[in-house]
Amino acid sequence: MTHNGPVNDRTPLSASPLAPLLTPEGRALLEEVRDTDPARELAVATRLRREHPAELVSAALGQARLRQRAVAKFGAQDAARMFFTPNGVEQSTRASVAAYRARRLKESGVTSVADLCCGIGGDAIALARAGIRVLAVDRDPLTAAVARANADELGLAGLIEVREADVTEVDPAGYDAVFVDPARRGGRGRVFDPEAYSPPLSWAIEAARAAPRAAALKVAPGIPHEAVPADAEAEWISDGGDVKEAVLWFGSGRTATTGTEDATPTTPTPPAIRATLLPGPRTLLSRGLPDPDVRPPGRYLYEPDGAVIRAHLVAEVAEQLDGGLIDPTIAYVTADEYRPTPYATAYEITDRLPFNVKKLKALLRERRIGTLTVKKRGSAVEPEELRRKALPKPHGPESVTVFLTRVAGAPTMLLGHPVR
């Protein structure tokens, strides 16, 4: 199948379950229920069914619920206009991440992209808003219909062609880049083997290598580093401190900088690894440094961003901080002096104790602690369990953070406060 086939080449929109919501009656109903409190859905549905078909009322309320959930990813303005499926809300790329990726493709000279496994169209929307022409492909009829409706609703239909098809049967000729977002969920939940993705990662890599200019493959953040091809750049992306995805870049999209986001662009030498933090973006690139030295805890403890840890760039952060590790297997960096960095959260450490709940409980009472934050790395103790045992009730207005970890192999509690 070529890229210039008919837009609605399999399922006409009128045959889609989405179609009733696109009628004047459906749109009016969507507007009426948009702010419905989930706790009042039954009462609202009972009232509306007196004037509207029951199936349409259910569809409208369901869509309103999905739009409310989608605000976190797409923002209130877009979420209120877009259409969603339950899987689409859960699996869509966060809009800020999609926009960042679209900018990278645009800056690499890309003008058109074949978006394979497009889902409800979140990435296609970001690409089109960057001025890139998009062929959006998904084999599920309803998902494709939703993607098409979203392009229409957001005024992007002129740049986004939606096609219902199996991506392995689509010829992306005529598009100078490929973006592939394979399905990473099966009937039993998340799929961790890249070859169990749909389509498999090996197929996506070959499709990426065949792209005339550039390609990007979205993969799970937990992808093993050994699964990254030598001709790809691997980028781990976090947004607001939460790791969202990893991306494999090929072709001109692979061009990276060396050291920081302010450096001069160069052609990287494999393996090319980066961690990008949003908003910003702030980008840290691998320099192939050896593991940091292990040293006793100093005055400050740094918790690297999750993208930094996933990208195995803790050594690069430790070098910036003139710090070391508290344990060879724990991704906490310690240092004697405070140095601000966007790549790690800093805490000033006040106490170091062997793991002992009774001692901790007494200390919290003595210091009038009312708010206890528990973080762990390298400990089997659950934070909520410790919080319940050590601080069954508040003792006062003070707060503290407790790190459950290991120091030189020994279970340890480090107490401190975030550096403001």
C-alpha cells in the first residue's frame, strides 16, 4: 500500500462507533456533560436518557471521563476538543514530550513523516504543529477514526493523512522520515521483550534504517542498553522528574551534542547516549566515563533524575558535582559542597543512622516532625510501612526526608532536607 492511497481506505467514519458523537446532537451532549462529576454520572445519565438514546448518553459520558483523564497529558484546551479511547489515553505520548521530539525532527531537516502505529494521533498532532506533513497509520478501525477526528478537530487535517492499515504493509515512500511507536502491551499487560512489541523492534529498526533522512523509534524506558543498535542514538526523556520514554534516533535525527545542550553539534561516536529533561530541555550526553569512586556520605546527597539513571549517566553527574557514590550499586551521589545541577535533586544530610525503626521513631519525636518523606534505593523496606511505624501521628510542624539505602553494603538511614 502506498502513501498516496485514499484517506479513508477501509472504514468510513460513518461506520465508526465514534460517529454518533460527531453529529450535532452528539456534540451538544458532549458539551453538556463535559464537567460531570464521576460521582454524579448515574443521576446525569438517568436524566439525559429521557431525551437522548441510551447508547449516545453512555458514549458521551464515557468520552467526558476520558477527556478529564487526558488533561494531564494534553492540557485542558486540547483535551476538551479531542476524542479518546481508554487505551489511547493511557498509552499516548505526553504532549510536551511529543512536541520536543517533533522539534528534533524539524531541526534535522525533516518535512514529512510516516507515523507508524499512530494511535489516537498525539504524535501526529505534534509533528503537524511543527509544520511537518504526516501519514498516520494504525490498523485498529476505531483508533484510526479517533486519530482522524482529532486531526479535524484541531484544524490539522491538511497536514495529517490517517490510514487504517497494518504498518508492515505500508510503503512510506515519499516521506523523508519514519516514526514508529510499537505497541508494548499484550493481553497480560506490559511487554518487556523488544521482539514481543507489535511490530517487533527488529522490524521497526529496519524500517528506520530505510528512511531517506531520519527516523525515531519510541521504546520502553527499561530497554536494555545492549538492545540499542550501534548506528542509533538512544535518548531517555523525563518530564517534570518522571521518566516517560526512550527514543532510538537514526540518520540525521541522530546528530547529537557533546557534553551539554549548549555545546557545538558534532557527529557522535557509538554508542551515542543522552538523557533529556523536560521542561527545558536540558540534555546530558554520555562521555563514556568509568563508574564513580565510592566514598563515605558527605554533607550533600544528590538523587539523579530517572532519565539520567536509565541512560547510565550517573558518572557524568558525579563528575560535575565532584562527588562519588555511597555504594557501588546505588545511584545516589554524595559530595561535600553544594553545586546546583538540573540533573539531580540535592539534599543536605543531617544524620546518618544504621537502619533501626525505634531509633528513627525517637528522633522524629524529639525533633517535632510532622511530615515524613521516605525514599528508598537498595532497601527492601516499603516507604509506606516505615512511615506508618516511625510516625504514626505528627509530632509538630517540622519535616524531614529519610533515605533508606546502603552505605558500603550496610542498611542505612540518611536524614536530610531538600536544598532550596
